[in-house]
Amino acid sequence: MHQAIVAVGSNFEAEANFQRAEAILTADGYFRGKGENITTEPVNYVDCGAFLNGAFWLETDLDFEAFKAYLKSIEQRLGRVKGRKGHGPQPMDLDIVVWDGAIVRDEFYTQDYTRRPVEDAIARFGIPCQIP
């Protein structure tokens, strides 16, 4: 079984979309817990609302690429528009940040809105993770 910490972000009906994503992940058997959410201002955009950012702890028997594709399918179900810039308005953004104890997304090191919720989830659930 693989363990993942997934960064979650939305700035369009954020609370509702977080609940929808959690419900889908729970129904499919992957959801184990979530860290504390934070609200942040958009990066490189002035014409969109604040983002709700969080992190979900998930477990799966899928391999990395299959699970990544599964998460993208949830984004699409929740209305994400492919090709829209990542820092702009989005109903849902799900990115694997930690996979089996390794940081796999460089954004963890450069974006506080990713790092803080992921670190909270790691600490809250005692997820083994090597953070340099």
C-alpha cells in the first residue's frame, strides 16, 4: 500500500469543492485524513479570489502514475479547466507532494501554501517523511 500526501487547493466554491473531493476519495477508499486548511492570496493573479489550501493523507494500491491520473480525473469531475494556468481560478487542484515518504513535488520547497498544509498533515498523522 502506498501513502501519499496530496496538496489540495481551490478558490472557486472552495469549501464545497474540498468536501466534494473528500467525499469522492472516501467513497473510493483512499481517504485517511486531512491537515489544517489555510487561506492564501493568489500568486501572479489579481483578478481572482483567495485560495483555500490544505493537504489530504491518502493510501492506495495504485502506482504513482495511475494515482496521479485518478486525482486529475477528480479535478475534471469538479470542473477544473485543462490548460488554465495553475495559479489562476480553479475549482480543484490535487497534487501529490509526498509519495511513500519522499517529497516528489518541488513546489513544497518554494511555496508556503503547499509546504504548511503538507507539513501539518505529516505531523498530525505521523507520516514518515524525509524532509531535507
